[in-house]
Amino acid sequence: MTTDFATQRDRIRDQHLKPASSRPASSARGLHHTALVSSDVETTIRFYQDLLEFPLTELIENRDYPGSSHFFFDIGNGNLLAFFDFPGLDVGPYQEVLGGLHHVAISVETSRWEQLREKMTEAGVEFVEHSEVSLYFRDPDGARIELIADPLGEMYGEKVL
């Protein structure tokens, strides 16, 4: 069975992955923001700003749902991690579903990665460490987050961009 998946992956790679020298430029400028759902604005701010050291940059009303907040954290390189809360709606607990979020991977400098690992340990945040560069953990609402010490455009020492 594993061979079948590998064969299919090789076929797809051969058919669709163009060499970097002939790959066209992306039509996108970058990721403006990724928006997740928060059950409690202050808890989310304490987790992302106070623990993970991502500065809160704005907190405004959600234009699509009166009474809801839309707030943003600076995750470096001109990128934002955003959240909505939906007071009064029973959105239920976090779930991984097809088409849904698996995890958000955020690159941090190696020294900051080590510092954040210590802070999370002291705060009692459970995490799993992989390949000595990745920390996987869940935020207060269950969303899976990865802090990766690899530079942007690399994955476990290999160029992916």
C-alpha cells in the first residue's frame, strides 16, 4: 500500500512540479493573514502575545458579525495571525476536518525557538518536539500550532521555496 502512495506522489510531482528555473512568479504578494476562531479574546491574547511573544497589532469589531471581535498578531515578515470571536454562537470545539486547518507553522529564529520552548515548559503547555527544530502544540482553543526553527522557505534543512 505504501508503494502505491509513493508511486502516485512521484507521478504527481513529475507532472506538476516545475524546476525553479522555469517556475513562474506567484500571482500573490504573500499571506496577508490566517484567521482562526477564538472562544475568549483575552485568553487568546495572553497565549499569543504574552507566552509566544507575537505582538497584538489591532483589535476591531468584525465587520461581518456585529459584536464579534477581529484581532491580529504580528508573526514577522509582514504577516499576521488573526482571530475572530463569535459571542452568542455555539461554534463547538476545534475539529480537524477535510478542508479545515491541520496546523499553522510559524518560523522563529533558533535562539527564540529555544526561549519559547522553555517558556512553554514553564507554563505547562504540552508540546511534541520533532527533528530538533519543530514544536507542535495546541492553542487554548485546540488549534495545532508549530513553531519551526528552520528559516522561511526551508523544511528540515531542505529548500521548499
